[in-house]
Amino acid sequence: MSVETGGAGGPGGVGLLERAFKVHERGSSYVREVRGGLATFFTMAYILVLNPIILGGAKDKYGHVLSHTQLVTSTAVVAGVMTVIMGIGGNLPLAIAAGLGLNGVVAFTLAPTMSWPDAMGLVMLEGLGICLLVVTGLRQKIMDAIPLAMKKAIGVGIGLFIAFIGLVDAGFVGKGSGTPVTLGAGGTLKGWPMFVFCFGVLLTLCLLVRRVPGGLLISIVSTTVLAIVVNEIATVPDAAWGTIAPKVPHGVVAHPDFGLLGKFSLFGGFHDAGVMTAIVFVFTLILADFFDAMGTIIGISGEAGLLDENGRLPSIGRVLFIDGLAASAGGAGSASSNTCFVESAAGVGEGARTGLANIVTGALLFLAAFLTPVLTIVPSQAAAPALVAVGFLMMTQAKDIDWDDWEIAVPAFLTIALMPFTYSITNGIGAGFIMFCVLKVVLGKARDVNWLMWIVAAFFVVYFALDPIKQALGIE
């Protein structure tokens, strides 16, 4: 019996894995799960470099800077452990790591008003607050209150968002002079790294259209090899590659430093920055994390075909609780708030449908703390093509939205458009929800809106108006 086609009920390891993860029941295979776990890891490995850069590039109120080496370790360890927990507890191919955007809030909004341990303590409180919402059933009820068409729009918006992330990270899209964005740097495509990215995009999409098994992973590995060769024979400045320059590693093992684990003060921020400021910070983190994770969970689960006919995820309670726990774990490890990673779509694109893929991804994330020289040689130019391809795959959900029904099509459009245009999943969801409720009022159908949608829309109004509210309260 092969690993690829092994039966579900046999004795031994394969039977145990089938009972635990329901691999064949979900139409997957063990090879696909491993392949998906690898693809997810390679598309999200950048966070092991980027998160330490963001957090390590900021100073707290007292001028303290976090150690880069310690941040690499904490980022990898927390992500690895929580990804495995999500795989076992949630049985979904949803990897977890430090959330982009959330780490920026911690570094550039929280830290300047308090110490690093105080800031990480507020992150822990954010996670505990999300867990409380899950335990009371409120978070699941909010997700169930969202119309199915809006859930589809969230998935499409995430697809465009991650495709845009890939294009920006690779340098294919850059900031223009006189225009918000432009082609490459200054309107042209320049340099060997751009050649590598273009090669990767063409290879990825060709493999995708040919439906080659493992196409995304094959593309990532092949393009990385090309990048290493190009970097060896051509004169390419490290900065041209971005955060990771593709180089043959000089060593294999790097000694991890666990010094930041457990360095937090749960309520210190209330004393250091003031009660009202701390409350606003925690509220901001909860709102951003809540809907970023919600959008990611819906989008990735929908792409994997794991939602029921009403657009609901059967195991949503456990998944949401683990996501909240991940936020607290990020604070406890000084790695910033951890959440479900949208790059998990790469694994789903490879056929992953269960938490077994997470075991592979989580193991590699944990090993990255020890094997950083080997596991972080994939440049963005090699990983980004997979994000572009996955963006296409998730975009196909747009066909399930009734574009002739403008009262749902307009909110869906705003949801989809604002995610890439504002570089935020939360902003897209918020604008779509507010527009949905407003149109129902305008059309005299206010009673058709679930009461939780009204509450969520009101919270988003506060979220978008947070700056004038802070000014009115005298909070800087």
C-alpha cells in the first residue's frame, strides 16, 4: 500500500493518520498534504526575516531595541508550535505566524508609549479577549451572520491581496513618481532579480495550467536554484533581492537564542501609557486581528472546499479559539500577535486539505530556529510567483457572486477592491459590511440584516473613525 493511495482504515501509522486527519475523506492524499505543507512554508518563510526586521527596527519608550537573533528564534518557535496546534486541533491547512500589519502596530504604535514587555503584555490581552469572544460563541455567531456572497467576496479580495503582495515583494510593482504604483522601479523592469521573478511567474502559471502535481513547489524550488546561480555568476547587490539574498549557505546549523520567550508584562501597559490609551490599543489589535483571521479562515477554507452549503466551517469554534490562543502566544514569546497566515493558500493550491499539512509546515518553522542558513535562502522573487498563481485560484470564487444584484454586488466590490488597494484585509471587510447595512436601509430592508451585522458594522465605523475619536478623548 503506497503512501499516496493508502487506505483509511488500515493498521499502523497510515490508519492512525487517517483517523486523526481524515485525509482521504477530504479527497486528499498524504503526498499532497506533505507537498502542501512544504509549499506553505516556502511562501511564508519570509516572515522569519521580515518580522525581526520590523520589530527589531523600532525602539520602545525607553530606547530599548529587541535582539535580532532572539526575534528570529521567537518568531520561528511560536509560529511552529501554533501551526502544529492548529493542524491537530483544527485539522485545517492553516499555518500561523506573526501577522503583518499587527507587528507594525506593536512596533510603531505601542512600543513608543511603553516598554517592550508592556507592549507584548497588551498583545497577550488581545489574544485572551479573542478567546473570550470564542468561548461565549459571539465570534462564531458573527461569522455565521455574514451573507454567503460576502464570504465569497472576502475570499476573492484575499486572492487579489496576496497576488498584490507577491507583485510588490518581488519588485514587479513599485511606487511611482507621480503615480501611487507603477511597473517595477520607475516604470521599467530592471535587473536580474526581476528576470528571476518573471521566469518564476511564467513557470508557475504554465505548470498550473498544465495541472502538474506539485507545480507551485516545483516552481519555488526551481526558481530558487536559478536565483542562486544568477547571484553567483552576476554582480547583484544584496539589496536588489529584498529581504533575502539567494546565497549558498556557509553553514547548516545556527544556534537559537530563546531569550525573549516569556518577556512580557500583562498589565504594565495600563500603568506606562495610561488606562484609556491601553484600552484603545487592545481594541485596535482585537478588531484588526479578529477580521484579518476571519477573512483568512473563510477564504482559505472556501478555496479548499471545506465550507458547507451555507458557507460555514464545521470546526470553526476550535479554529477560532486556536487563533486567539496564537495571538496570546505571540505576546508571550515577544514575536507580536500571531494569526492565521493567508499564504496558506499556497498549500491549498498544492492540494492540502487537512491539518497534516500543518504538521509539515510547523516542523519546518520550528527547525528554522536551528537551521536558518538553509531554510531561509528562498528570495521573494522565487516565492512570490506562487502567491500570484494562488491569487488567480482564489479569484475564481467571484463567479459565485450575483453581480446583477447590486445590493450585494456593491458591498462585495468594496470588500474585494479595498483589500489590495489599502493593503489590509480588515479595511476591505469593514467597508463591505458598512456598505451592506447602509444599502439595506436605503432599500427599506433593514429588518433583513442580522442584528450582529449591525453591531459589527458599528464597530467598524468606530475603527475607521478611531483617529478623530482619539483626538476628542485627548489621546495622542
